[in-house]
Amino acid sequence: MNTEKEQLIAEIEALNVQEAHGELATANRRRRARLKRKLEAICEEEKRLEKEDALDLSYMKEAVRLAKKAAAIGEVPIGCVIVYDGEIIAKGYNRRNADKSTLSHAEMTAIRRASKKLDDWRLEECTLYVTLEPCQMCAGAIVQARIPRVVIGTMNPKAGCAGSILDLFHVEAFNHQVEVKTGVAEDECKRMLRLFFADMRRKRTTQN
């Protein structure tokens, strides 16, 4: 429970005690009504955030599934989905080595497919979910596509450009900034990467 909510409940209960003892003045009755309305607003926002968290987790789970497809073909496991109006409209996973193309990142593929689906380069009402913090190329493409919200599984301290190395999502000079949420299915995203690179090191050791 957040501190503001606890304070509101305490104040309301104190006023209720005054009323029970016949000591609640008219001004305090009005104050209690205001406090109750404020408490109701906080509770509604908590419900909204709980629903949002549940949806974010479900979409990230699909991104994780796609990341595992990348791992299955020997690619770094990164998956991405783009959601519009409550529906997944585009998917992508890392295929850089398979396609022999530096453009074949999960986010780039998903952005291209979403633009085709909506017949517009602007993805202004979409949310992008990705298992690993975007690189500079993908972060730039997200800004260019005007995507308003990005949900990230785990951060990338070595190359991430949503706050780790750079923060391209909040450059004031750009004409678009991005709302960012991190840590969704974080343990699963980290574990997937850790297992992939551990297996890669094991294979290299065996070959040598």
C-alpha cells in the first residue's frame, strides 16, 4: 500500500471516530467526503495499473516465445511484439546471422511489419514489447516511428540505448519522446540470455 493511501485511510478513520463520538463538525464532514473521493481515485488507478501489468506480462510472454525461436537457430534470443488496440499486429525475432543483415533485429522486423499492417510509417497508438533493451539502431527506429510506449524485459548494460549507455527515448531536442517500462518478465528474459551465452561458451570450449 502506498504512503498516500495509508495516510488517507488513517485520516478517514480518525474522522469516523469523531463522528462516532458526536464530535464531527460540518467542515470535517466535507473534508471526509473529499478524502474519500481522493481515496477512490487512488484505488481506481491501482486497479488500472494491475490490469496494465497483467496485459504487459502476457504480451511479453509472447516476445519471450519469439526470442526462443531465435535461440533455436543460433541467434541471440531477442523477441519483439507490437500491440495496437489490444491486438498483436506484428512480431519479430533476432535473425541477424541467419539473414546476414545488421537490420534483422527483432524490433526492426516488428516495426516494418506493423507499418505494413497499419499502412503507415507512424505507429503512434502502438506499444512495443521487447525482451532486451534496444540498441541505438532500434531505439532510433522506435523514435522515428513515433511509438509512444516501450516495455522492456531486461536492460542491456553493454549496449542498451533506453537508459543504459544512452537514452535515445528522452532526448529533448527530438520531436518525440517515449514512455518506458522495464523489468517485465525480467528474470525469464535474463535467464534465457544467460543460458544461451553459457551454451555458446560451452560449445566453443568443446570445439577447441
